[in-house]
Amino acid sequence: MKIQPVIMSGGSGTRLWPMSRDARPKQFLKLITDKTMFQETALRVSPREEGFAPPVVIAGARHGAIVAKQLAEIDIAQAEIILEPAPRNTAAVAAVASAWVEARNEDALILLMPADHHIPEAAGFRAAVANAAEAAADGHIATFGIKPDRPHTGYGYIEAGEKIGDGIYRVAAFKEKPDAETAQSYLNQGGFYWNAGIFLFRASVMLEELNKHAADIRTAATAALKESVMSGAARRLDEDAFAAAPSNSIDYAVMEKTDRAAVAAPIDVGWTDIGSWSEVATQSDDESVIDLAGGNIIRSDGALVAAAGVEGLIIVATEDAVLVARKDDAQQVRAIVDELKQRGRRDLL
């Protein structure tokens, strides 16, 4: 059974400002390796790997050219690029992906995944997908529970319930991002895993569950696909139809309501969502950085950045902006972006 990768690339990456911008958000940056996170995601499930079809990429309206360019750089051809006229969150993306796959290869399983996650152990990830495929083929919507190595308060958690296969469980509950004490209790108790936001399912199953729990999203998204038009190498969803889709995540719209949710766990592949600068290490060979004290995260697009006598800082320099923050305040970068919007500084966004 072929697996159809669908890469969600509509995120703006505001918490990695000032390098991540509207025109080139974090998934298109080389933050971890010599390839962008989008390229790493595509290579992880490329058609050169057994069992995977060429990817479908669902991206923002402005990013069609950069998606095509970055796929060409890694020799992935025949990808389908679908452009959103406006962001409507992941439930609408799941609906579009399911309608597209059902019309072309209804027997394929959809692997729905964000473009901006880092998974260094690609082979282990593919093995986890293969292991979850039987449950997905049987009608479950499988998600992937990452083995927690610390009481992280920035991730949602999945509580595993009844075992239904080798490393596959019914989902007992989805948990919101916890406080530190609650997160520690999850680790102490066991059976709780980080929610990676990656899903494996049949197109027909997802469409059925959307119809039960979020019919307005399914209706609008599938209409947008039906009325889509080709624009160069990309397919553009109909703007008016897509705008009618309520903005909601697949987690809230479907996963927390369906009785078909399953979790493959524990998955131990080095996963992180690179949700803030605190999760990005300084490149040790970066000649634009001098960190005499060590322990800082320093990145520069060119200008030399030197730090002495300070520790625990994030310093990120681009041509037109410099960010300085404490590591433990990395999540506050989004507030800076909000302030720039309030000031009308679109030139910095």
C-alpha cells in the first residue's frame, strides 16, 4: 500500500524572527543542517524511499516558487504543489489533502506532517510509519507519540489507552500544554507522550470524520479544491470557497472528538518541532560568531556577533534587525512580532 506524504508548509514561524519572515518562514531556512527543514522533511519520505509516493505540498500563496525551487535542489520531481489563498489551519489542510488523494488513489494512506520539524533519525521515523500503517489501513487515524525525555511545557501530550497492536494504542486523551508540575507527573506516571502533530490515515476515513465533526470545514475545503486552477507548476485553491472554511486545527476539529484516534508510541527519533530559538544550536563553525563565555545561542546572517561576559542569551542578527533575549524567554519572540505589526513595520515581517 502506497503512502502519500502531504507536507503542510503554511506556517509563518514567528517565534524564529528575525530570520524567519513572511516571505521566507522557518521551514525554508537552513537552521539545523546544510538543508532547509522543508527539504529534510521531503527527503525523509521521498519517492526514492520504498513505499512512498511523490509528495503533495500544501503551502502559503506566496511560497509556490520557493517550494518548487527547494524540491528541485534535492531532485524531487513530480510533486503536487497546492497553494492556500489564506491560512485556515490544519483541519482545512487535512480536508484538501483527503479530497485530492481520494480522487486519485483512494487506496493510499495519507501521511500528514508539518514541514518544519526536525527528525534526525529518518530511518526510525519511516519504521514507525510502517508500523502504524496497518492500524491506519484498518480505519484508525494514527498519530505519533514522541517519547518524552524531560517535562516539556511547550508541547501537548497524548495519553495512551488500550493496546490494539504492536506499539499502537487507542488514544485515551489529548492533553493541552501543561504546567511544569503536571508535565513532571506525566513522566512519573508513564503512558504520556509528546504530540508530534503527524497523522496517518485513509482519505475516506478523514473525510467521514470531518463530515461528522466539522462538516463546514470539509464542505468549504473540498469546494476550494474542486474550483482550484493551475498557475504555473502550482494549483491554487479557490479563494472565496477556502475563505468560508472556519480556521481550526485537526486536533480540535477531529482528533479530540473521533473514536478512531490511535497513537503509535513511544517514538524515539530525536524529534523536535524547532518552536523557538532555544531549540536551535549555534553552528560551531560559524565564522560570524564569537562566544567567549559559551552557553549562548548566537546566529548571524553575516555581521560578526561577539559576546563576552554573558550567558544564557539568544542573539540573532540579520541585515535589518537584531534580537536579544534570554533563553528561558524564547517564546516571547512572538510578542515582538505582534508589536511590529502594531507599529505597522511590515518591512520587518
